[in-house]
Amino acid sequence: LASIYHPATTGDATTDDDVFGSVAPRKAGESWAINAPAAAKGLKQSGLTVAPEDITGKVTLASVSSEPSGDVLHLTASVNAKNVKPELPPGASAGTCTVAATFAGDLPVNPNTTRTSAGWPPTWTWSRC
């Protein structure tokens, strides 16, 4: 995601937590859908236009481990988007794209702890652009 997803640094920027976070506590092994409207907004901030209904994805809390610095969440995620329109310079044109991404990351429960592994860059697949 970090390879193309660079939200604006304004106070209205979309965060990874907006897109991939869960509104409810989760147990290891549970999955939930990504927030497609937040993903569309974040991608728009990166120069990619896509409707929320054209975005699907899933996040899974694969496991939780206890480390000396505190508990760490081991997450995996996938995102699929169709009808993606890249922002192009004036006079340039392109069809729509299909985008798929998979990635994993280890995130500490304590936000003051540094990530133990970022899981970036994700694997992105572009087709039909």
C-alpha cells in the first residue's frame, strides 16, 4: 500500500487505520471487511479515482504474540479495486485499471512502540490499464 498510497498530510487525510482498522475488538483468526469509502477517499488523495462500490478487501488478525515490548498484532490484508482511473497529465488518456494488493504487517498494540516489521511494500498487481 505504501508504494502508491500516500494520503495528503492535511488534517482530513485518510489513515491506514481508517481503511483497515476494525470498529470492534477482534480475536486471533477473525477477519473483517476493509472500509471501502475510506479506501476510495485515500486513493483519491493519491491520484487514483475509484468508486467505493468497486473496492473490496479483507483484513485478518492472523495472531497475537507477546514480546518484551508488549503485545504485537500480526495482520494480513487484501484489497481489490476495479474501474480505477489514474490521474494523468493534461492530454494523456488511459482506460480504467484493475488493482489487487496483498500485504502483511506486525503492529504493536502500544502505539508508542515501534513496528517490529512493516510488511511493506505490498504486492500490487495492475491489469487492464
